[in-house]
Amino acid sequence: MDDSSLAQAIFSSAWLYTYWILYGLTNISCAYFVYQDAIKQSNRALNIGPYWWGAFSLLGGVWTLVAYWLMQHSTLAKQRG
């Protein structure tokens, strides 16, 4: 490997590692916020507990956060009470 291809390999892998680290931090943040909000809610979305919402958000990330928000806080949510 010459110097330019080594530098290119290091630079491209650095971007890849940065992407996955940011992706992981985003999923962890989404899971934390969904879990904390699910604890505060008296009515459960889809009758699922906070631990499950946190686990789903850890795997699904932003998409699960959006789904949770639509079911709990948007104007599309069915008003209970």
C-alpha cells in the first residue's frame, strides 16, 4: 500500500466509524426520551409499557420516536379521558 491509498483507507474508515457512533448515540438518545415520556404518560400507546418502548426505540431509533409521538402527542392521537 502506498501512502495515498493508506491515507484514503484511514479517511474513509474514519467517516464510517463516525457515522456508526452518531447513529448509535441517536438511537440511545431516542430510546432515553421515549422511555422517560412513556413513564410520565398515564395512558399507554398500544398498551405497551415504558421498558418495551425504550427497547423498540433503541432498535428503531428516530422512526420509533416518530411513531411514538404520533400515537401519544400529535393531533392524530385519540384523546382519552
